[in-house]
Amino acid sequence: MKNRNTLPAILTFCTVLLFFLPHQTQAQVSPEAERALRDAKINVLERRTEPRDFSLPFLDGKNVSLSSYRGKVVLLNFWATWCPPCRAEMPSMETLYRRFNNQGLEILAVDVGEDTLMVQRFIRSGGYTFPVMLDNDNKVSSVYGIEAIPTTYIIDREGKIIGRVIGSIMWDNQKVIAAIDALLKS
């Protein structure tokens, strides 16, 4: 008798759990784009995942949400000014941004936990033009489980995370350029 009452409760629990789990789908990156991403040493996820939406201020104070970039390919990069690998990859990110921004690429560089004025000075001195967001209280980086910086998530035009890079990468090398180009065309 006890088992009959337990079964509906277990089924209800499982249904509720499935409803609240992040939505995942099979990766639907074109075979060419997937091959190019792997060739560029970019970790392609087995399943595309819906990223947690957030809203953070840009350096100018205007708040913007991640979801407002749906329809673009987004490199969501977590970094800090004190991080040598982060600083090393910034010029190559700028090159990639200038090359592909008009074709649907967006780079969102999320500074993790630093003073706004310090970040503004760093960005200005480097001449960087890609958008920089401020995660002053580390809430967004905590939600994304950032343990090492730089960490970059690659989000497709449908707003799904399809890849991740932990550590620095030269975003302007030919293999990465070919991968981003293929992703923009897929």
C-alpha cells in the first residue's frame, strides 16, 4: 500500500525537477562550424545550454541584459585587469571584434570584481572598443561558476552556450578566425 502512494509523489517530483533544470538541446552547430571550432582548440559542448540571463552595467553605467544579444554570436569573456593571461588576449579580442562585429559577432567582456575607474583606465589605455561590463560584486561570475580567468563562453545566435575556453587564447589566429567565420555563417 505504501508503494502506491509513493509512486505519484516521485513522478511529481521528477516532473517538477525536469521543469526547473536548465534547458539543454543537442548541439546544432553546422558540421563545418563544429569542425572549425575543434580545430581552433575551442571546447564544443555536447549539449547546447541556455545561459543564465543577467543584467550588468557597462562602463558608462547603462545596464544591459545578456538576452538582449540573442540573434548574435556572443563571446562572453570573464576577465580582470590584474590577470596577465587576460591582458595578453585583449588585443586579439579587439582584432576579432573589429573584423566580425558588423557580421553579427559581439564580445561582452565581464570584468570580475574590480573598481570601475581602474577598469575604465585599462580599457581606455588599450584602445579597446568592445563592450565591457562590470561584475563588481562577483554575483554573475559566481552564477557561471567562474573559477579561473579568463574564461570565455561562446553563445550561438539562438542564445545557447555551445562552447567554452578556459584560459587565454589568441582570438586573432587563423584557426579561430575561421571558426568564428564558420559559426557566423551557420
